[in-house]
Amino acid sequence: MKKHNSDVCDLVYIYLNENNQYILSHGIEFFEFAQTVPNPLGNILLLKHQFDDGDFNMHTLLEYVPSERIEKLIKDDVYDYGDFCWLDFEEEDGLNELTQQEIAELLYLGHLKQHLHTPFYSQLGNQYVYLAHDDGWFNKTYYRHLEDFYWMLGRLIPSKVGKLKFEKSLFRIGKKRSYPTIQQDTLLSLRDMIKEGTVISLKKALQNRNRIEIPMWVIGDFANMDDMYEVYEQESNHECDAKLVFDRKSKEWRIYSK
């Protein structure tokens, strides 16, 4: 079974690099990603992993997970893999069309979590490149279409809020609540903040009968999540830069900035 570190569940850090189309994140786990992206994941080419039920591709000498076995991978404890790196692809024939240079680029991606050239391959039709260390602790995810990131985030946050246990709950203990998706237009208003590196602190969320308020702080871009936590702990003692607010009456999410 998967580990669910409370800090990973209750704190989301996101930094957007638009030029290179990737997100650095903390607090977003593979199973959450798979459940909230726009379309179900297809086949997955494994670059770094410990999954024990993959198929082997002779051309790349890499293992892959066919679409019918993706659910098994989602349920696996990928956190314990340490490094967990993959990209999706449409057909195995596409793997067999990769050049030696492209295979070398993939190995480099998995090893250093850096791209040499664009990590989107026409032969594969991949939508994502997912590079994680201790999944949920450090993730670097490339998106062919950045709209998919906002789509994912708009479903991820309400899902996490639904699992929160507020200190003074107005509802039955243990009852999971369901919240509507956050509209893309709402999340796009956070774009400038996310480009600077932003923490969404579910652990500091407050609720009353009328609303739920989730504070956010701009803290900078980090690849080292220990450093990110140190800065967050300092900044969270000050007034937040914005709040993500759910209005219980209108059933809508809004952003309130300074």
C-alpha cells in the first residue's frame, strides 16, 4: 500500500517554468496525478522504477507498462521506488522508431531529471514526462499542453480538501466531503504566482459555515524540497499572499489576493 505522509498530503508546492513546459512540485503523488489529468494514462515507458510487472521492449532495452496494467502501477507503492521516472506513449511501434540519440536523451532524462532537447517525441505522442524522487516529495513533470496542468490542479485541490480533517468539523467525523472543480480561469489568475514558486497550505486551511480559506505564499523556485520547507516555515508566520476560497453558498472557488 502507498504511504501517505501528512505533509505531502497537506502542503502543495508548485513552480512553473513556462519556457521549458515543466512544473516542479511537492505534495502531488502519482496516484493523484493519474486520477486528475484530463484523459486516462495510456502506455507508460519506465525510465526509473521498481515495478515488477512490466513488459520489455527490445529496441530501447527499457520496460513499459501497457494500458491494461496501468491501474496496477497506480496502486503500487511508487514512493518506495526512490526514483520513479516515466513518459507515456501511444503505440509500441513508436518505441521501435526511436533513434539512438533519442534513446540516449531518455536515459539522460531518467538519470539526471533534465532534458537535453524537447522531451516530447512525435513517434511516441507523449503528453507527459514524469520525473520523481520519493514520489510526492520531489516531482518534475513536463506537460506537452500546459492547460493539462491547470486541469489537473483544478481537480487535485478539491480532492485534497475533501480529505481534510478540520479541528472543529461541522460534519460527521470521517465523512469525506466532495467539492466542485476549480475553474481554469480562476487558476490562471495564479499564473504569475506559480511562475515564482507558490505554496498552497492545506494544513493551514480554515473553515466556518460560509467558506473554506486556503492560504498561499510565494516563496521562490526550489529543486531542494528541504530548502523549500525551511522558507515556507518562515514565510507562513507572515500574512499570506493570496487565499483560495470556497464559498459554501455559491459552491464556487475564488482567489483573493493582497
